[in-house]
Amino acid sequence: MSKGLPKRSENYPEWYNELVKRAGLAENSAVRGCMVIKPYGFAIWEKMQRALDDMFKATGHQNAYFPLFVPRSFLEKEEEHAEGFAKECAVVTHYRLKADPSGKGLMVDPDSKLEEELIVRPTSETVIWNAYKNWIQSWRDLPILINQWANVVRWEMRTRIFLRTTEFLWQEGHTAHATEQEAVAETEQMLGVYADFAENWMAMPVIQGVKTPSERFAGAVETYCIEALMQDGRALQAGTSHFLGQNFARSFDVKFVNKENQLEFAWATSWGVSTRLMGALIMAHSDDNGLVLPPKLAPIQVVIVPIYKTEEDLRKISERIDPIILELKALGITVKYDDDDKQRSGWKFAEYELKGVPVRLAVGMRDLENGTVEVARRDTLTKESRPIESVAEYIRGLLEEIQSNIYARAMEFREANTFTVDSWDEFKEQIEKGGFISAHWDGTAETEAKIKEETKATIRCVPLNSIEEAGKCVYSGKESAKRVIFARAY
Amino acid sequence: MSKGLPKRSENYPEWYNELVKRAGLAENSAVRGCMVIKPYGFAIWEKMQRALDDMFKATGHQNAYFPLFVPRSFLEKEEEHAEGFAKECAVVTHYRLKADPSGKGLMVDPDSKLEEELIVRPTSETVIWNAYKNWIQSWRDLPILINQWANVVRWEMRTRIFLRTTEFLWQEGHTAHATEQEAVAETEQMLGVYADFAENWMAMPVIQGVKTPSERFAGAVETYCIEALMQDGRALQAGTSHFLGQNFARSFDVKFVNKENQLEFAWATSWGVSTRLMGALIMAHSDDNGLVLPPKLAPIQVVIVPIYKTEEDLRKISERIDPIILELKALGITVKYDDDDKQRSGWKFAEYELKGVPVRLAVGMRDLENGTVEVARRDTLTKESRPIESVAEYIRGLLEEIQSNIYARAMEFREANTFTVDSWDEFKEQIEKGGFISAHWDGTAETEAKIKEETKATIRCVPLNSIEEAGKCVYSGKESAKRVIFARAY
């Protein structure tokens, strides 16, 4: 099955597309730019959702659900926000079809035209702040800490499965606070949650930072982000957390009586990650044989393949394996026993490699005699023979090791592909080779735009941990106080 | 807080609306017919989702996700289906807004008109069968057992929160099978899952049956349903499972090579329950004091309220209660300790009654001295004093008892409100009083329509367990072989 997967080194985009398809993760649908997330892909997304949802709840958030439709007049209320989203909106203008009188089929019923158009939400700040208006009167009503899991639509012209699709799934947190300080702390806390998830679940190291003004979310005062490096040397923005100041409160007139008994606009944050993370997960770790999944997000953590010729052999193997399966399950490990006789074991090995199952056990008649089992690791593609009786406990440790190893490998890759650059010539040369470039920037939008124009590189972020260091802008030569991270990005 | 909740006996619809609002379950949004599901309401829905999702997975189903948009031409393909949904469609016709040149604000950009309109899915048979076409070639590819959790939109003219909203949340199962028999078995299995969920989680007895042809899902060969009785004597359809025959396979040309090596259209089912279940849950059990929730679906199963005057008292109570909380949590019970000093205990008691928390514990200084705790049941509104040291174990049993009691009460109500009726005069009299009417029907759509016209009663279903019994149609006097269930319905 994995035969013919294009090599990363030869055609990275084609490798990605084929891998998404062959591993059964997703496919393009008949609707322009919209994808079908297939069961195996969705199972990974469900694991991501569960982990994130638990983290949101552990930090005091509750889920809720707000309407899919945004009235046009809502979108207009926050000017920058409107400008940012107006050009990519799916617009509902009618509410009925009727039989086409000129022949077969259906047509839009012109009598069902809406007085005010409805936008399919590209994000929900406006709808949610319109609701919060009625929920917030006093500082006692604050903070409001709400998250929503939802689908959103942005009419993208160039789409790419998981990475940029017209419809995507995401979560959007929307919080309201009594003070600026508290809202900023929330924004930073949620960035930390995202970084924690990326590193400890996805095994993907990220740089935490803030966006430059030109890359900010439309309507935000400050946009924080986590940035990851993919294997082709391009950056991927994996999550954002926005401090919205009082912008939306002002647009929707959300005032509260503060502790000093004065009317004040509420302070807001919003933060989100999406099915784009699926793309990041695939591109961060997978290889020319297929997916490599971190054990914590793998729908199947261990697959066991019996190698047999006769029914009687299979019976004997199953008898020995059944208690191992129970032991693995008792350890909280997801295991699949594949005794399907329609496929040969060689086919199965390739298939589970393609699907990124972290550990594969194979057991044949000789193993039974020797009391052994063959343990294969997906991350290193190595195999070893282990005593069967203690194999469950061994696998528990092995899964942890694989999780760490995948992270360490990605970290090593990132370190080898992060370059400190101090001259424009070096910058132009390095950007062609890919990777993160740490360089001085004079802080102006003009320079940022020119660098982008000349090299397609954008400022991914101003890292939170960047050190004050006097230097000269790599492009303009003007004074700079700290380095920022440049890259070509998805 | 619960002061002023209208009484069910005086104004049932108003009682329902006020309860939904005051218990913090949901509210109407600024978008016509669309609701905001608030955190407490959403927490109940999440519990429903988790339980159902586990049941779907236990019966071999996997989740996936299909696009929100249905191209107009897809909807046209299955004629009955198109007819059934065309009149209530939100239609996307454009994909961009622009600044209104005549002044302020945004307008639809006429240059962004879509070649083919997109319908916001009212249900996903068409989109899914269009995808299945590429997934199904051979009997080896079958069955496909997929479920999707999603939002859908039906442009309803008269909406009612949770019960009938323009946008609602639901799950829709869509399966494909190699034989008719297997598809029918799946349809019936999923009806059984719904009945199991309704009865064992929602504590709501249901009648399982099939719809008459005039009440079938648009495009189905047979629609199975579960029907529940609300406290005002009206019926509520709580879930449906459809045997779709080969209708959608034919419309989307989904053929497979069967075991006999012949091309055949695939057999289909679809089945769904929605946030309508929230309305059913509320109306099945709640009383004039507020919500009554079955423990299995209560976001908070036990609330503990300390009764104290001084900080020192509170410290002593908390010290004694902390280990009880740990014990309860260890038993898998969700517990909230409400030591908020901004509210008085009387206010708290009313609030948790309104919110339907199944068990309330109150502990004061005298309780500490006596080693007791006051245990109050939400379902019976009774209180008793219990020894504090064994209270956790006692509560575990009590929650089970409450779950059973709520079910038994609803069952008793349904039995007392199900009437066997054999004359038309009696039918007309009884239907005014509400309840299920079991009566003979001649099997014609004409009679069904006339009964509906004259009494607003519809045939809720032909029960699966109905006994063959010769009789005369209650309306026409013609021959009938079995009784069906009539009621006025939500």
C-alpha cells in the first residue's frame, strides 16, 4: 500500500497530499475547498479534542454553543474585524428553493429573500459579544470563560487539505474580564495551554511569541501565537490567542459596573486551534513510509499481527495473545488484534506503517515455541525480539519512549534549521533553503512588507523569550533591540 | 430565583420557556430561530453526547465529518428528499461582501455570485452518498458504519427553543450495506440504541414504532421512531431511524459488486437524534420548582452547602467535608462544594432546585456535633438526616434510586395517560385532554388526514409490539388489523 508514496525529498507537497489520502485521513469533497474528514483522520482529531477540552476545563472554562449565522450588521460593527473577514464570507441571501418552472430541478425562490443577509460564521466574536451584552452587568458577572467547538467558513481562494480549507473545524474560546490585566493573563495562559498541547501531545516543539501589527487578528490589540517548523523548512502557525482589549465590548456596547461603581467596557480575549493541527501533525513527524503518530494521539497504539498458516496455528497464537491484549487494555493502551485472513501479513505491516501505528507486534509459531514476540517501532523502524510474558509492561514504557523520541527528533530538526542571520545576503541565501531565521528587524511595517515582497518570508513572531540585544535590522540597517523569527510559512 | 416560575397547570408553554431561561440552559439569539446553548445546558448536552457516542462505538460505528454545504444539484437528485427539504433551506448565493459605495457598512458583492447555490445542510444524505460513491466498489467495502456530530439548518417558520429551531445540533448516522436484510437490521438496532438511551439515561419511557407513509422521512422506505409523552399530554418524537432502501444509492449511482459477482445498488440507513432531546428531558420530568434531572445526565450530581456564620465555622465544616468530597469523587460522582459567601444558603437551595441537582447536602454546626448531614432529594423534595461517615456510599445508592424513581414516575404518568379508545366521540373527547390514544385505523392516508384536520391528532407510530387484533377504524369504521398510537404532538 505504501508503495509509490512520493518521497519527501522529491516532492514534498505531493507526498503530503498522497499521505493524507492513502492513510485514510481526509479527502476533498465535491464542494469547492471543503473536505471530508474520514474515520481514521477524525479519530485523531477526536483525541486532540478530548485532550484540549480537558485542558480548557482544567483552566476553568465551560463549553457553550452560539449560532452559525452572523447578521451582516454584526460584522460591520467592529471596523477592522469587518475589513478582515468581508472578502471571504459565505453569504446566505434566501431561505427557500422552489421547483424551476422552466424545466427540471430546483431554483432559489426570489420571494424568500432575507431582509438582512446572514454570513456563515468565519469566527464568532460578533455573535458572542452580542450575547454577552445581556450577560454582563456587574463585575460580579465576570469573568466569563467560554469555549465553543464548531465549524467555521472562510472563502479561501487557494485551499489545501487540513491546512487551509473553506470549511474547517475548530474551537474558539471567548472570555470577558473586568480588568485589562486579567484579560492579558488569560491570553497568555491559553497560549501556554496550546504550547503544552503541541509539545506534550503532538510532540511538536513550538516557539511562543507575539505577531507584528500587520499579522494580527482583525480586531485584536495583540495576537500571541505558537509557531512550528515543518520538515520542508516552512513554518506553520499552529494556534493563536488574542488580547482584544475593549474593541468588541465597545462595538457591542458591553459595559459593566466595576468595583469602584463606575461603568466600564469589558475586556476580551479569544483563542483558537483548528483541524489545521492535523496538517501540522502529519508534516512534523511523518516519513516516506507514511504517518508517524505520537502515541498519545494515535487511535491505535499497538497492533498485533498473528503470522500463521493453518486455523490451528491461529487458534494457538490467539490463545497466547488474548491475555496480553487484556493486560495492554488494563494499562490503558489501545490495541488492535488483526487476524483478518483476507490480507497477508506483509500487506498488513505496510498498512500499519502507512497509518502510523506506533508499535507493531508480530507473533508466529516459532515465537510461541520460544516464548517471544517481535516488537517493531514505527518511529525508528527497528525490530527486536522480546519475551512474551512481560511484553505489556515493556510496551507501556516503549510508548512513552516513542513519544519522547518523536519530540526530541523534531526538536533536533528545528535546532538544526534555525539560523542566526546578520546580513541581507545571508538572509536571502538562507531563506531559499528553509528554516527559521532569527534576525534583527527595525520594527517598521515598511521593512516587513519589503522583506516579504523580496523573499516571501514573513515575521512569524517576536518570541516571548527573546533577549534584549542591540543590533541592526537585517534589511534596513536601522537600530533594533531584539531579534524576531522569519520564515516562509504555510 | 425560582420564585415566580409559572405553574405547569396554569401555563405549560410559559413554564417551559421560563425554566429554560432561568435554569441557564439556553436563550434565543439575535438570529431568527437560532438559539444560544448556555454552559449549563451545554453541559447536559455533552453528557448526552458522550453516552450516545459510546453506544454508537460499541455497536461498531466510527465518527467522520462531511461538508456543511450541499450543492443545489445534489439536493435535486433524490426527488422526494428534494421536495421534503426545498422549502426550508438556507441558501448561500455569494461568497464576498464589499464596502457599500452609497455610504457606510457592507453589501453583498454582486461579482461574487456562485455558479451553483449551496444549501446549508438540512441533513447530509446527499453529500454523504456522493462521497460513498467513491468508497464502495465491492461487497468487501461494506458495511460502512459512520456517524457525524454536526449542526444542521432547517428554515422553520415557527420555532421553539430546543424543540424546533432553525439551527440545531445533532448526530446523523449514515450506513451502507450489501443486503437489504442487513440494512433493516441496522435500522432496528439503532432504534434500540435510542430507546435504551431514552429509558436508561434520560429516564424517559418511549414507544418504539414505525411511522405511517405520510410521516416518513423524505426519501425513506421506512421510518422507525421513538415517541415519548410529555407532562402536558402531548407526544414528542425523540429520535428516528430510517431504512432508505436503495433510493440514495440509485440517485448517486453507488453500485458494488456483490458476492455473486453482480453489480447492485448499496442499501442505506440513516438515524439521528438532536438537541430536541434537551426539550424532551426538561418536559418529561421537571416540576414547578424547576428542573428535575436524572442523575446520569446531571452536570452536578451532588451539591454540598455549608451553613455557617463565622469563618471559623466554615473552616471546621470544610475540614469535615473535604474527605467526603474525595470519597464521592472516588465513586465517580460529580460533586460541587458551594462555599461562596456572596449568597445565602436559602438562595442556594432554590438555585440548585431550579437547576435540578439530584442530591443536596447541607451541613451546619449542629450537624458537625451530631455527626450528621442533611440529605435532600430533588425528585421527591424530601429531606432526611444521615450519619456523615457513611454518607458517600449512601449517596451512590441514592443516585441510582433517583434515576429509577424518575423513570418509574414517568412510566406511571404515561400509563395513566394512555387510553384505549374505540369510538369517534370518545376519541374527540379524549384528545382534548391529552395523552396517547391507542385506536384502530383503516390504514389509509385519507382517514389519517381527516383525523388530523378534525382533531390535530397525528398517528405517532404503529408500535413494534402491537398485537394483531381485528377491529374497526375509529374514524371510518372500516376493517383494521391493529391499533396505532394517536396524539397531539410537538
